[in-house]
Amino acid sequence: MVKDTPCAVGEDPSITRPQDVIQLTREVVRPIAMRLLDFYEFKSPTAKRKAFEAGFIVRMANQMHEFDWKRVAITMGVFDKMAKDSKKLVDP
């Protein structure tokens, strides 16, 4: 997370403006990480804890500055529309 200005496409704020990078404590991050790990098929609390302690979330998050977030938003909109349209077919 960064303060103030959103990251530019391809920007790594830890290099370009480290003073704006918000450092969260492990106590804050841990419950969030446990929920995120569900999406990576770490189902048991033990597996999640091991993945968290091994730095799995950090390794996955380091590349987020490389995403084209406009394209991600457009893609999510397409999937949302598809989900709504398919729901109409099932529940008219």
C-alpha cells in the first residue's frame, strides 16, 4: 500500500518513493493473509500459517506493480457482466 499518489504502470514504489510505502505490522497482515491464502488452495490453518511464515504472500505481491490495473478492471467488468447474464438465464 502506498500513500497519496497511485502507482504508475510499472512503478515499483519501494524504489521510486519508499517514504510513501506503508509498512503494516504482522499482527495486521496475518488475518488478511489467512483469508487470501484460501484463494491459493491452502485450506488447513497449518498450511496457511506455513505459507505465511515462508513469505508466500510477499513473493506474490511483489509483482503487483507490474500489472496493467486498467486492463484488470476491464476484465473484471466483463466477468461481472457474464455472471449477471448467466444468473438471468438460471433465475429469470
